[in-house]
Amino acid sequence: MISLEIASKVLVIGPEYNNSKGGVGQAIANFAFYYEDFRFVSTYKNKNVGLLTYFGVSLLRFVYILIVNRNIKVLHFHVASRGSFYRKFILFLLGKYLWRKKVIFHLHGGGFANFYNNGNFLQKEMINVFINNSNIFISPSKALYNQVHNVLRIKINHSFLPNVIVPPKQVNKIQINKSKKLRCLYLGAINDNKGIFDLLKEIGKSDFLQNNILLTICGGGEVERLKDYIFNEKLSNCTRFLGFVNGKLKEDLFNSNELLILPSYIENFPIVILEAFHYNLPVLATKVGGIPEMVENEVTGYLFDVGDFNQLNTVLCNIINKPSQLSIMRGFIRDRLRKFGSESVIEKLELIYKSLL
């Protein structure tokens, strides 16, 4: 737990985290659980709220807090690409150069290196100014740090800080599988970058997979496209779509499934893998971003090359033919999870704060 003495001197900036459907918001929500006093300014809520109006109010609130609360010493920015970066950049300039606060640049999102490479000269300079004039650069994974460092040459101190989760209240692993189908769970955004449509395409090519798996899909995004694809490709017999889930339903899904599938093309340090591990759920995922740092191949899950859905097909068929290997993996997941234990991560974060105070 971040003590009151330390937490009261830190202002965290990021997207709204209450009931957030985004990865950064969920990460912040989990971190917030471990602060005795969580001081926060939200810069983004959702697409149904006027972005400029919302950010204008956030900017005023940010300025008001820094004027009134002289106890704030550290600004902890949770940053991703595009709009997330530009909103934080404005607050960074004010906080760093007008109020002379210490700054943490905490990066989320596996596509930040592409965001930098695709920017024009001015955009690249803004990114360079923000990162290299912060006091500490935090990345959840070594892979993300290396990606950014290779294109930007990070000159400031850096630290690897895995994401955390709030420990589940109850784990009932594992419910008896009466259907005899392999129960698989996809939990993430519905779009091409996450690989969900390519996963469905691979399932559609295989009668064996269609007859032997039940894939539960959860998330928001291109929902109508997903429903149309399932209907047109006649995959309703082996899939079900539940939309965005949280709370008790999410817990039940982790408890009732046997394998989490994450076929992403771009990732950083997915919280959903940590959640799956807390429920002793093995993971089948791509070798992208920080995932290989989380999942040990053929020990706590399976890894396949990005975009190689033939590999994924082979792994699924092997699991279906020998499901006992999943039970063996569950015995190793707890040991793996200790490496990313929330208590040690929060202790490290508190030490980072102390170094700036």
C-alpha cells in the first residue's frame, strides 16, 4: 500500500478509471486500489462526452489543484498514443515548467513506437520533450521500453513496473466440463489489432475446431461487424458474444473457462493475462510486446508467432486431444504469478516516489 505520507504528495493523471473499458483506465483502477490517498485528475472519459469540454474542465481542475495544494510534489502521467499523449503533454508543460514539479512518464500501449515513427517533425519533438524532460520513465515491460528506446533514445532514468490487479475475491477453479468442448475465453477489444477476426477465420476453416471448442467473446468495439461475421460464417454453434463484462460475470467467466486466447498483433503488458493467472487459467497468446515476459511457453501457456494462425490451430488441436496438459499448467501458474505479485510492484512504485521527494 502506498502510504498516506507519500500518496498525498502525488497527483496521478490519466483517463477516467471508474468502470473504464480501456486498458489504461483499467490499469489505473487497479493501481488506485493500493493508495491510501489517491489524488487524480481525469483527462478523458468516453466518446459520448464532448472531448474538448471535458478536457477543458480537466485542465482547470489540474491548475486549481496545483495552486491550492502546495503539498503535491510529483505528477504521475499515465500515457498512451495519439490523443492520450497530446492531452497529457499540455498538462506536463504546465506542471513541469510553471510549477516545477517532478514528472513520471508511465507509458502504456504497445503501439507507441509506431506512433512516434509516423509523426511529423513537430510531433516527434513533442514526444522527445515530454519523455526526456521527465524525471523517470516507467514501462510495464522490457519489450516496450526497448521498442521506444530504439527509436527515441531515452536519456532519463527508467524502471520496469508490471501492471497490477486487485486480487479476486473468490477462485473456484475449475468447474466440471460437461460439454466436452474446450471452453475458451477471449476478453478484449473487438478490432483487427487484437486478432479476434483472424481467430474466427481460422476456426471457420476447421470443422474439427468448430466441433470441439466453445469460444466466449467479451469486449467492446466493432460489435456489429463481429455479430455479422459470426452469423455469415455460421459460427454460432461454437461461439457466443457477451459484450463488455465486469464484476461477478467476469469472475464467473474466468472460473468457468479452461483457456484464455489473446491473438493480438499489438500488445504491451496485458492486464487480462494477470487476471487469468489469478484464476489459474492458462493462456494462448502471440509473441508480442511483453507477453513473452509473462507467459512461459508450454509451462503456463502457449505462445505463437504474430499472425501465424496455423500455429494457433495446431496448439488448439493438441490441447483438445490432450486436455490434461492444462491441468499440469495450472500447477505452475501460481509460481509464475509471484514474479508479478502486486505487493512487490507497489513497494517498487513507492520507492520510485520516495526517490523524487
